[in-house]
Amino acid sequence: MKFCRPIFTALIVLWLAAQAWGAPDPEPQAPGAQGHEPPACVLGDQALAQKQPDLAVIEYNKCLSKSPPNFKMLSNLGIAYAQQKKFPEAIQAYGQALALDPENANVLTNLGLAYMKTDRPKEASSQFARSLMANPHDAKTLELLAYAHFDLGDYALAGYEAGLVHQASPGDPTAAYILGASYMRMGMNVQAIPLIDSSLSQVKSADAYMILGEAFLGVKNWQGALEAFRKAEKMNPTLPGIYANLGAGLAAMAELDQAKAAFLKELARDPDNFKANYLLGQLDRVQGDNADALKYLEKANALQSDNPGPAYELSVLAVQNQDYPKALASLESILQKYPSLTDAHVLLAQVYFRLHKTQEAMRERAIAAALQEADHARLQAEGESLKWLSGGKSAAQKPQDK
């Protein structure tokens, strides 16, 4: 089963923000206009250049009270507010500056950054796109647009945009990370792993290690996943979802008591964590604690009703309780939405046999066998690709794309 978690990587936004929020904006002045700025405006520029945003805000506001606002003053006031982390005020100042110069690419990017810092990726993506219309060759703004689309869950578009930057600048760790994370979210874990690993060779972050661990889980590299999750935990033990993922790695390594403790630790700080509820319910079900299993699985099912995992596990519980009509209804509903879910076909075949529906049971067995064969071939191909990526084979032996 796949899990989707919106992530906010401060590393990306803060690093890219440094590109945009660093220096005051110049403003072309009319002939003969130089030297006529009020002293407060000059002092504001000096304070901003010296990285004194508190003083800059004071001086710019003095300037606004004594002279008509202009683009430079409002843009730089926005930068000062952003450096103070007063993003609503920065948004207002940038918006006023853009009223005077609507196509200024730098201010559009800064406005998008301020929206990202206030958790408004949809508005941010609009400003980044406008900025790129004014300056199509700005790679950092394109990266920010990719990140905004990633945050919105549009992983294909985010991957395409990050891929353009990565193709032009293969050594850019931010583009490699966003592209790899997008691949992972789309289930393309073989492609994701080397990109995320490459970004980590330059910039270490707990988020990136957690994404790498999830990709390793996707290719059944349990040891690699557990090592990545432990690195993420060491770097940032407060990272949302880290103990749910650590529990997943421990469970895969058959460290069941430690896995259960990790899931409970995650739920103690976030009772609505889907992965912890789901996997703890699954673990309890396997260990025969059906009462707790039912509690956690029903919670997980309520949190993400569009994810077939909890519904499948509840069907297993129904079979264990010999409630075959309930299991039948649940499994048929799951397979209407997810017809390639192999485990559901296997379990449905068992249910049909229990209900003496032999023909239907044989049909489900045949479907399950075909899906298992396809899954085995896919995993084998992924294993060969991973061997090549890790240097286990020569480039001439790399599996060819079909």
C-alpha cells in the first residue's frame, strides 16, 4: 500500500529564499531625480544592505509617512518584513509594489516565497509562474514552482519542472531532491533512490533521509530503509511521521516490539497519523490482538477512506471472525476501485471457497496468479536496475527501457 504525506522541507524554501531576500531592489530613476530621496529612505536601504531588517522597517515606514510610495520603497519594505519573518506584512508590501510594476520577476518570486512560508502553495505557484513568464530562464524560481506543485500533490508536474532544472544543472541538490521525491510519490522508487542519494551527498536533511527510506521500502530494501529512517530521526526527532516510518522499517526487519513502540510514540504526539494507525492495526491483527487491531484500522480507514489498505485489513479480520458475507462485500468494493490489488484477489478467492462459490473462487485465483507473476517480473527488473545503479553491473548491462 502507498502512503502520501504532504511535506514541508524548510531546507528548500530557506535556501532558495536566501537567493531572493538578500539585497535591496534598485529602482530606475528619472533624469534629475537622484539625490531627492528622503533621509529615512536612504537609511532604510542602508539598514537592509547591512542585514538589519528591524531598523529597515522603521526607516521605510518613516519614509512612507513623509513621501509618496514608490516601487523600490515598497519592494524593499517587503524584503525587510520577510527577513523579520512577518510574512503577512511582506505579502501586503509586495502586493503594493506589484501594483506599480506588475511584471517585476524578482518581486513576484519574493511574493511566492512569502506565500510558501504561510503555507499557501496554490497562491505561491501562481506568483512563481507569473515570475517565469517575465523571466523564463530563472532556474531557482522554476525549482520553487516545482516545490509548490509538489506540496500541492501534483507530483508529475513537479517532477517535470524539477527535471528541467536537473537536466540543465545535474549537480543542483535541490532539483535532484524534488525530482527524486516526485518519483517516489509516483511509485517510481528505482528512479528516485539515486537522485535523493545524490542530493544527500551535498546537503544533509532529515526530510530527505525519510523520503529515501520510503523509497527503499518501496523496493523492499528493508535494511537500507531502516538506516535512512534512523539517520532522519537522529537529525530531527520531531520530524512529523518519523516514528511511523521508523516503525515501518522495524516491522519489515521483524523487530516487532520496537516497531510497536515506534508506532505508539508517533500516535502519542499525532493521534491522526494514518501510517501509524494503519500499520499498528496490521501488526496487532497479525499478533492476534483483534480488538486493538479493529480500533486502529477503523481509525485509519476513517482518516483515508480512499486508501485500500485499512479496508483490506478489516476484510482479513472479518474472515478470521468467519463473517464471510461482510468480507465479501468489502473485498468486492475494494476491487471495484483497485482491480490490480493482488492480495485482495487472493483473499476474495478464499472467501468464495468458504461460500461454496467454486467457479468465482477459481477465477479470482487465476487473476491473482497473473498479477503475482507480473509483480515478480517488475521486482526482478527493479532489482537488476538497483544493482546497476549501485555499481554491481557495468553500464553495458543496464536493463533497457521498454
